[in-house]
Amino acid sequence: MVFWLWVGLGVLLLPPVAIGLFLAALYLLLRWRYLEFVTRIFQEKPLFIVPRGAPTDDAEPVTITAADGLALRGSYYKTNAPARKGVILFGLEYGSDRWAARQYTEKLVAAGFDIFAFEPRNMGESDKDPAYEPLQWVTDKDVSDMKSALQYLKNRPDADERGVGLFGISKGGSAGYVVASTDPTVRCVATDGAYATYTTVVPYMQRWVKIYSDRKLLQRIVPTWFYGLVGITGLNRVARERGVNYPSVEKAIARLKRPLLMIHGEGDVYIKPEMAKALFDRAAEPKEFWLVPKAKHNQAIAVAEAEYHARVVAFFEKHLTVPANPQTAST
């Protein structure tokens, strides 16, 4: 009787054990073959076209103090409209400077919004952190600096008690998702070319497997989450080597629950439209996804300038000029 009991247990346990061993072997195989690709993508500098602007004298120069004491430079643009409609925090793309914000925000200022553009550490004229080399991926240091910028807006004598909007380009938009997801002061978010880690790395890993492996069966049976497991392993390795943490932008946008306008270029070859759409799908309503035909990464404004400004201004007029919703503010 005991013998047959053990036989029965063996029959029941054999499939799960076999599947577990298979998945473990598959994980080790993928890690051995592709982990170096993952770590490389997180450490290579991109070939983005990074705009920089010329200094102007129509902005209030600002210096804020980061959480660790570094001085961060910024420019506060006040509207000349008869009545201010709201305040917007602007998040820069990787490698840019605060003066580049002008091309994105000049119509917002004319429409009645104040704009605050700041330079995170190691960008523009802000202090340099010798232990940190910023790249295109959002780190805990980028998030901390944006939180300091948001705190500055809260502490200004002319702070808008209703809260602020957030407008971010590329990496600045991604960092904005993380900050806005935990601070109800941010009432709405607009981004252009924003991206995350998981939804970017996993499609690239699947592409590498198709290129470097002729095992068609392997390509068909490996689930998406399994590629993500290997990607996260690589991300954690890079984080340890660089002394940073990479927050989950995917989790942040799922927590956002604020009005969202996501702009993306149809011709973006770095962050492909399907990657942006996968991130957008995680966000709650109300949300809008505008895919700009023929636009490359961060080039939507160059391709459709008039419509770009019109959509952005309309978004903030709709969601930032009305009184704050108590339920949203407590989220």
C-alpha cells in the first residue's frame, strides 16, 4: 500500500518537477547567451539628436538644492496672460539643458501657464555628482532630483494650491511617471517619447533570439515574462555596478491614475511605437495616445509643430485649469 502511495505521488509530481527543471535550464541558457546584450544596452550611450537651447533673459533664474545637497539650476517662465491658468513642471530629455524647454513650452506660456524647467545633476549648469554618470535610463537619482524640483514649486510664494501639471520629454517623461505616481500634487501628465525598461528590453531580447538562434521551437514556446526575468537580472547587475536603482516605470504608470497624454513618433527606431503602446496600455483612463506619422524619436514637434502645440495646450487647459478633484488628489 505504501509502495503504491509513493508511486502515485511520483506520477503526480513528475510533470511539475520536469517543467521546473526545464524552465531552470532554459533560464540558464538565455542568461548565458543574452545577458551580455542586456547589460550592454543599459550602459551604451544612445545616438539621440539632443536639442540644446540658447539662454534667454525672460526667465527667472532658479537654484534648488537636491536631497543630497547638490545645486540644481532651473528657469521659471512666468506667463504674461491676464490670469495664470496653472503651473507646469518640465522634465528634460537625456543630455539636454533647461533652455531647450522653450521650443516645447512657449505656446503654453502664451496661453497662460507658468513653466519651470530644471536641469538634473550632471546636466547643463547643475552640479556634477562624481559618482554618477547619467544615461538614458531613469534612475533613483533622476527621480530624487525631480522630486526636489516639485518641492520647490510647492514652496514658492506664488505656488498654485490646486497642484501642478507635468510635461516631460523622453527620459524626463519617464521620470515624471515615477514622481507623479506617488505625489498627488501632480494633477495631469503629458509626455513625448517616454519609455520604460521592461517594455523596451523584452522586445529587443525576443529580436536577438530570432537573429542569433535557429531554434524556432524555442522562439515559439518561451513566454514573454521569461525574457523579462532575464532582462531584470541584467538590469540588477548594471544597477550594482553603477551604484544606482532603476525604478519600474511600468509599475509607476499603472499607479498614475491621472489624465495622461502620451505622444510618440511613428518613425521612432529606438523606442518603437509598439513599445510605447505597451506602456500606454498599463495606464488608467482618462488617457490619449497620439502617434505622429513619420516622426522619429522626440521629433514629433518638428513634424507637426502646429498640431503639437495645439494638443498640448488643450490638454493642460482641460485638466489643469479646473478645480482639483478631491478623490484624484488623494490617490
